[in-house]
Amino acid sequence: MTRKYRHMLRFVQQTLPALMLILAFVCCPLTQGQRVDSLAQSKALYVETFSGGSAAAQLRERLVHRLAKSHRFHIVPSPKDADAILRGTGHIWVRGYISTNVRTPSSNLQAVYGGYLSLEVVGSDGEPLWSWLVTPGKLIWTSIVDDLANQAANKLLEDARSSTLATQSQSVTLAHTALIGAGATFPAPLYWKWFEDFDDLHPGVHIHYSAIGSQLGVEKLLAGDLDFAGSDVAPAVIAGDEATSHLHRIASVLGGVVPIYNLQGVTQDLRFTPEVLAGIYLGRIKRWDDPEIRRYNQGVDLPDANIIVVHRADGSGTSWHWSDFLSKTSPAWASTVGRGTLLNWPVGVGAVHNEGVAETVKKTPNSIGYVELAYAIQQELSYGAVRNRAGEFIHASLDSLEQAVRASNVTGVLPASITDPPGKYSYPIAAFTWLVLPAKTDDPAKRAALLELFRWILTSGQKECSALGYVPLPRETAESELRLLGGP
């Protein structure tokens, strides 16, 4: 062996370990079970058994197949081997039946399905990384199981290519304390999940939230009965500027108010113009087969029946946004009823809270009501598309609510209302909701817990919104509010 080749062999022997280490670092995914801070970092994914109805197992199987086929994630058999865990809830139900034979409508009936698939990805340490809620697409060429699973897989894979808001990275030790909150029912399903997860991270902090309506929540906070309140409207709308000047409000999430209805045998999604919604709630449109309703729902077998109108009976931020939208789009509504948390309703029966309206509509044939989107989905209720300012009939969804925020050019401090936004694809009754707290809290343990809770909500908590049908805050807004709380 010549001197030249001996030198080359020695060089290879000396550098090979380092080269192999570099190659392993570049080519291999993160070690299974390693902590990750974003969906984009996760490689090894464990998929838990889905909860929900009888179709949950099918939805999971189809989703796992799609994810494995993509090769973006390594699907592992145990959570101990995973750096991220996918959880899901899936449910499918029959909305009604349609005939495939025009000559004999009562025969050859085919089921029309409704359903949803709610997903959440958490890190190996339990911190939320991503969430989403899928509802059936407009055109379903395959089974509803394939439609929901394919939509969910496409969204998960798309979002895995980029990061969103960081999780709450700092570890804070909080003193044992209890926080009492109450107020808005609009975001209550999400708040209950947030507070339960925060309790798990901070076992010494116990949070209790009662969904009693925005107005009563703010009033009880002003009376000193609460540590914080939830409100869908600015506190000044409820109690005036002077009485609420010492309160701070922090935007928490975005949702949508939808018109729900109970019409037996109607499997198509109805379309509502603002004028029709105002006419129904003013008592001027009294029957489901009214020409104004038929005009935008051609081909729908609308019943020859009186419309049972259901509205909120309590002081409600949901009512405020519903009436705010009608006030902007219907001169007749604006001049007779207007906007407010408590309204002088011309017609209808009252129900307490979003849940009460949903339950009343569900058990009352030929009824109509309005609730936050999450309640419509959870109660398996039909909800209509609403015509927006651009003249398009838009269903509430995570995408159409995001479009509403973008079209509203929301940055920094949020406006009181973003109903009736511009934009061809914007859902027109989108609304932010807030958490309200006193500027000063005498108890230092409560103050520290409140600030840490709100910081967590504005970071990690935002990644849990979408699984329940809510939309995270715009990044600029969340960052602005973190600075106000003394965050980075």
C-alpha cells in the first residue's frame, strides 16, 4: 500500500464516526417519545381509540390509513414510543331519507347523513399542539366516513408543514388557590376544557366556571362575587363605562352564531337571507312555506306549518351579536328592536342559555333558534347558510369564520363587533368573546393564578380551540394581549 493510500485510509477511519453522527442527525426523525413544541416537529404519532358513536372506529381506521400512507408520520403502537398523541371524537347520524325514484317517492329511500370528526394532537408531555373539527363537505362522492377522514388527514398533514403559536414553555409553580368564574355560555364548552386541562398542569389551582350568561356574569363580577367573568360583549355595554372602568378584558377565542332549525323530512341545508331572519323574528314571516323562504330554497319540501320562534330569555352576548347582525342588515329590525343583551322580542318563546335554546329547538318540531356553532354540532341540529354582504350563502365553519376575521382586517385591539364583514367566503355572524378580570386583585395567589391562566390560554390553549368548533385568535392579537399581561 502506497503512502498516499495509507493517508487516505487513516483520514476515513478518523472522520467516519463524525460523518455517521452528522448523517444520523440529518436523516433520522426525532427520537420517539422526545418532547416537541409544535406539530411541525412531531414525527412519531400514537393514535388513541376514538370516542363517539358506532362510526368512531371506522373513522379512526380510515384516518390512520391515510396518515400512514403519507409517510409524514410514523404511526407507533404505544404512547411511550410517541412524541405526539392524536385523540379523536367522531359521530355520524341520519338526518333523514330521500327517494332515488321520482315515480315512487316512498320506495328506494336513501339515508342522508350528518356528522363530525373532532381531533386534537398533544405532545408527550400533554401540552396541546393542534386541533381541528371536520364536518361533511358540500359534495360527498364517497362515504361520509371517507369524507370526514380524508378532510381531517389533509388538514393535519397540511398544518404539520408549519408551526403555529408556541406552547407555554415556562414552568411556573403556583400556590394552592381556587378561582371562581361565571358568564358567557357562548364559549363555555371550550372554557370547561381549558380549565380542566389547566387544573391538570397546576394541581393546586382549582377553577370553577358557571355558564350563566354574559350579563349576569359581568354583574356578579362587579358585585365582587367572582374572580373573573366571561362575556361576549364589552362590560360597558352591560353596566356602563363608569361602573366597568376598572375591569380589564382579554379576548379568548372566536366563534359563530348560527340559525338552527327542526324540520322533519328536510335533509337539505336551508338558506337564510338577513331579511328573512329578521322577518321571522319580527313575526312578519309566520310559516315555513312563505314565498320569501321558498325563493332561496327551491326544490326543498318546506312544510305548510307555523314557525315556532325560540330566543334567549336571559341577558346574552349571543343575543347581542345576533341582534347586532340583524340591526346592520335589516332597517326594519334596527328601527323596532335593535341590538342588546336583553331584548323586547316581538314573538317567540324564551329559553335560558345556548344549551337551553338548542334543547328547545331539538324537541320542538318546526322551530328555529340561534346558538353558537358548537352547540348545534353537539346537539346534532341542522343549521342554515346565511347570505353575507357579498351575496353568498355561507355555512359557519372554521374556514368561513377565519375568512371573516381576515376580511375584517383585525389587528391588535379587537373591535366590539365583526358581524357582517366583507369577503366572498366570510360567514356573516362571527363574534369574539372575552374573559374579564378586575385591574387589581388583593389576593396574590389568585392574581398569579389568573395571570398564568390567561397566558396559557393565549398560547397553548389556542391550539385546543378548533376541536370544539372555535377559531384561535389572530396571532397579532394574542401577542398583543400577552404583552399587556406582562408576557414576552
